[in-house]
Amino acid sequence: MITISQLAIYIDDQLAQKLDKAVKASGKSKSNWVAGAIKRSLQDQWPDGFFDLAGSWEDDLRPDEVMSRIRTGMDKPDYSH
């Protein structure tokens, strides 16, 4: 048996307008669209070929350090050097 939880969120008007456009384009209900977005964002899967990039850039960080920074939502990379 699947149980369903209810969630209330508060978003600003600009984000609400973007959400409404995305929901309308998808043909889904708002609740279904948001649930899908949450599910996708919580998946620990990477697109095909993602790891083919490993080693194709130079960095002092180990792969696990890079993944940790990605997962913690690091703002923007520093390209100043």
C-alpha cells in the first residue's frame, strides 16, 4: 500500500508564474509536476556519458571532493585563475 503525504510550499510570484507555464506545457496537474520535479532532483543517477568526462579537466580536487561540492550546491566555479 502506498501512502501519500501532503506538502504546502510558499513561492514568490515570479516563480509561481514560471511554475504555471511549465505545468501547462506538461499537461500534468501542478501537484504531479512538482512531485516529479522533487523525485528527479533526489535521484542519485547521472546522465549517460557523464562519467566519460572524468579526467578530461585539470583540477586539484579528487572526484569525491568534486561530487561533494556539486551535491552541496556550491555557487559558481572560480575561473579567475
